[in-house]
Amino acid sequence: MARYQWLLFDADGTLFDYERAEGTALMEAFRSIGAAFDPGYLATYQHINNALWQGVEKGEISPGFVKVRRFELLLQTIGLEYSPDAFSAVYLECLAARSELIEDAAEVVQALQGKYRMAILTNGLQVVQRGRLARSVIREHIAETIISEEVGFAKPAGEFFDAAWARLGNPSRREALMIGDGWNSDIVGANRYGLDTCWYNPAGKARPGGCEVTREIASLRELVGWLG
């Protein structure tokens, strides 16, 4: 595995435990504005949020649009009168403070540190991704963080990877491995860009067609045995 110089990690669902973080952050946001939180709100929010981020992946809308629109729709759905902009600001502050990692992520990153350069490539929002990383135990091991909101394009678009490549110093694509849980955004996008890919699939989902994958793993610890 010596030919890899860069390991490129997705953030949400690969390194960071996003589902846990968003649930806690949403509950904290409701409490912060003095509104009652119904546990059912989380499922409603996730349905709205996931649909909007799919639009980002397709290049139909921007991450900045999602930032407020998801709360316009959520507040309308649950019948709560409150400023979507203000609620978004509170929620993002709460989410940025949640830096919980996926199981074994810290140990794996630390084990691979020094053998590879590591970067995060994420379809996310600047305030959240940089806030979480700054609070995380893995922050010192991550050389670069490329965020869709900052570069103006989202995975799987080639323009996102172009921006990432410039930030990485234009290494050989054969020397980089993309690791992520998102089949379309991470695996298909990186494959089209000419990169080797590792699909993190802890739930054992059926592998979609239309794209080759270099390796599939169910646990991040498998990376140490393979790459270490």
C-alpha cells in the first residue's frame, strides 16, 4: 500500500457520528429558544434535510440554501412560529459543538498518522465542519479540510475534486484513496475522478451498481490491517 500518499476521508458518517450529533443538536436548539421538543421532530427534520442535501449532490441547490430552507420547512410542518434564520443559527452553533466520532475513528486515524497524509473532503457547512474538527481529538492529524460550502461545488461533482486537488498540491491521483460511506457522493464521485475508493459500509447495505470500488469495509479498524 506504499503507493498511497493521501487518505481522503468523508466527514459525516465516516469519521464523525453525524446522526447522534444532529439529534442532540436539534433537541438543544429547541430548548435554547424555549420551545418544547417532540422526539418525532427528528425524523421529520431528517427527511427534509436528506432530501435537500440530495439536491446539493445533484448540483440543483447550494449548501447555503439548505442552511435555512430546511428549517423553513420544519417549522412550517410542526406549526411553530419562529424565524428560520434565527433557528438555523442556534442549531448550527449546537451542532458545531458536537464532535463525537464514529467508533474506532480516533484510534484508526492515530494509527495511520505518519504513514499517510490525511484530508477531509465533505459536503457540509463551514461553521459546522471546522467547529467540530477544532474540538476533535483527530484535528492534529488532518492536513487539509475541503468543504463544499467553501469551494462552491459539492461531491460528486468533478469541480469539487478539482478544488480539493489544488488544495492538496495536485498529487498523482494514483496516490490517493477516497474513504467514505456515501456511495454517490464519495465512491462514484471519486471513481469518476480516477481515484481508488474504499466504501465504508457498516450496515452491510447491498452494493449499488454502476461503479467499481477498490475495497469495502464494515469497520474502520479494517483500514489499519489493510493500509497500516
